[in-house]
Amino acid sequence: MVVKFLAATALALVAVTNGAWAEDYPARTVTVIVPFAAGGPADITGRLVADIFSRHLGQKFVVENVGGAGGTTGALRAAKSPADGYTLLSGHLGTNALAPAFYPNLAYDPQKDFVPIGLSAEYPEVLVVRKDFPAATLKEFIAYAKANTDKLNAGHAGVGSVSYSGCLLLNAAIGIKPTMVPFTGTAPVINAMLAGQIDYECDPVLGPLGQIRAGNLKALAVAAKKRSPLLPDVPTSHEQGLPQFDIAPFYAIFAPAGTPQPIVDKLAEALNKGLSEEAVQKRLSELGAEVIEPGRRGPKALGELVKSEADRLLPILKAASAK
Ligand code: MLT
């Protein structure tokens, strides 16, 4: 009886404390971990969402770039942070769904160690080659890559990153094994391509867009069924007969598991408000993302997306890795 009473009192106390936290939250600066280098798709998206939170929650949300190991270094740091709403992860398809395909001993469980807050954006990937690469179409790329696989190199943001998984799907579909060169993000991959050190990469469209438009890199295929309105002249992988190269990674906000529900709700509501703003929708479409419909926003929809993407892609990527 006494034990039951004490347990009930303790539970009530936790609920009251959590409620009080949530009322005051955020009472100080919040860190948003972006697990890749500055200047790439993860960083651009993470900063856009940090700005939404800052404006709607009246506190500073500051991005910290923690690159390494395909995003898993930063994701692990977020997973092990106190579950008090003051450290969040701006993760993505790789860090929060696919990493177990590549790291059997991953020190965090993407589905158990995080609570989803909401989807930020989804962008199709694009196959990009250096300016003087001897191919102007996917067909020519395949022919050249097959004949020169030994001297070919692909840049990516670390094993488990979405640029890695994208090129893995491409390479497995074509049957090539180039040297895969890791960086801490795709922004440094692009610099290496501009310097002629890397032949190709598979990157969400917003990453290489500026350099493609400036004519410094060539886009050969959009990894989707539908062309990107930002690159209307670039045919899709489906149009060019390579439907296996199809990937549009999600970018999303997560908190460490155990974060009090009222804080999760506050963050989800702020993100939802931001995604409804005209200026944010315009910016996201300039980056190559479609508007996320209200039904796909929030913790529940993101939890389902993580699970369905993991179920769909983990077997495909494990098989592609084994090849
Ligand atoms: C980046 O921001 O560098 C990329 O989105 C990381 C990745 O390829 O997963």
C-alpha cells in the first residue's frame, strides 16, 4: 500500500516536473546537432529548421556540426545527450534509418534511442560528375565506368551517409566497384570534384545545384521517377533505364529518447508552423523539396516514415553492400 502510494507520488512528481519544464521550455539556448560538414544538404536543412524553432520558440537554436563516420558520430552524441530538449539531432535517412546496414555494432539504435519530432524536407538525389568527365548522359557514364572502373573514384559523406547509399545503389545496378572516398559531408566532396580529384557523387539536389547551374559540374541523372523542376533538362534514372537508382532522402528532427512529451509537442508544433509559412515553403522549393503536406508532419508520421524506409531499404542496401 505504502509502496503503491510512494510510486504514484513519484510518478505525479515526474509529471509535474515535466509539465513545469515544458512550460518554461526553452529557457536557454538549444543545440541542434548536424552530423555533417557545414555547407551541405544536412547543414542547410538543419539551419533552416533551427531558424524556425528560434523564431517560434523565442530562444536561440544553434547548429553544431559534428561530422564523421557517415553521420553516426553526431547522431551518437545526440542519442547520449540528456533527454531535456536542449540537444536535438537534425538527422536523415542515413543516420536515423539506414546506418545499421553498414554498422552492425552501431552504438545507438536509430528507432529506440530517439523520439521523432518531425520531417523537415525530402530531396531527390542526383548523379553529378566533374566538368571534364568523359560522359554527358547516364548511358555514356555507364559505358565509361564499366571500361574504367579501376581508375574511377566516387566521393561521399562517409559510410552510411545518403550520398554513400545513393552511389551504392547506382554502382550495384551498373555492376562497378570504384574507389569510394569518404569526406565529412558532401560540401567537401564538391570542392574535391571542382579540383578534379573526384569523378562523381550522388547527392541530394540542393548540394551541387549552384555548381551545376554555374556549369562547373555536370548532372547526368535525377534518381527519381519525376524530373526535378530545378533541373528540368536532366533526365531521370527511370527515363534512362536505371530504375534501381532511386533515392530521395528525408531530413528530420529527432530528440533523445525520454524527452518529455510536452517538449516534443512544443517542438513539433513550432516545426509545423514553420513549414506552413510561405517564405519557408518558397525557400524549400528553391532547394528542390516539395511542400510536406500537413498529414506527413509531426512525430507520428516521422516515426512511421523511419520504420517504412528502414524496412524498404535495409535489405536492398545490405544486398548491394554484399555485391
Ligand atoms: C551532407 O549534408 O553532407 C549530406 O547530406 C550528407 C550525406 O550524404 O548523407
